[in-house]
Amino acid sequence: MFSNVILNAVFLMLSLVTIADGYCFRMSYAGPGIKDCITQNEVHVENGTFYTSYENCISCYCNSGFLSCCLLGITLGDLHPDCKAVEDVPCWEKAVMKNNENEPCPYPY
């Protein structure tokens, strides 16, 4: 029974991951032997620290001159034809009715 609970929890977590547009990447703009990182926008990030950009919807970690970044937020995919996606807060969308953006979309998505 305990193993079924664990399997169900793992399945639920994996199911939730598919809801979000998860995408991660690694980049380096530093030269050899440089431990700190530089972002595409030329922001200096100290080694061992995080950097978040809501303009680009990414969260990064600097490790020995390499930035490991993942996208932030959720972009909604297939919605009911009567609904549309609008920005809720930076990097996050919510589903609303096309004819009234103040009304949440009642259909599953």
C-alpha cells in the first residue's frame, strides 16, 4: 500500500509538470577560468547565486561561469474556442472568456 501511495504521488507530480511549458538551457558568456557569469543582457551574476528576469521569464543559477536557466511561468495551450489567454502577472497567463476578460473561462483546459 505504501508503494502505491508513492507511485500515485510521483504520477501526480509528473502530470503537473506537463501543464507548464518547462524548458531549461545552459549558456556561458564568460572566458576561461572566470567563475562569475554574464547574461545575454550583460548583467553580472556572481558565482553561486541566482538571477531572475521577469522581462525574459527566466530563472538562472551561476556555477563556474555557466548559467543554467529555466523558463518561468505558464503559457496556456489549447483552450476552449470561447476562451483566450491573457497575462495575469508577469510570465503567467490565465484563461478568460473572449467576450468578457473579467470572467474566468469555465471550461477545462
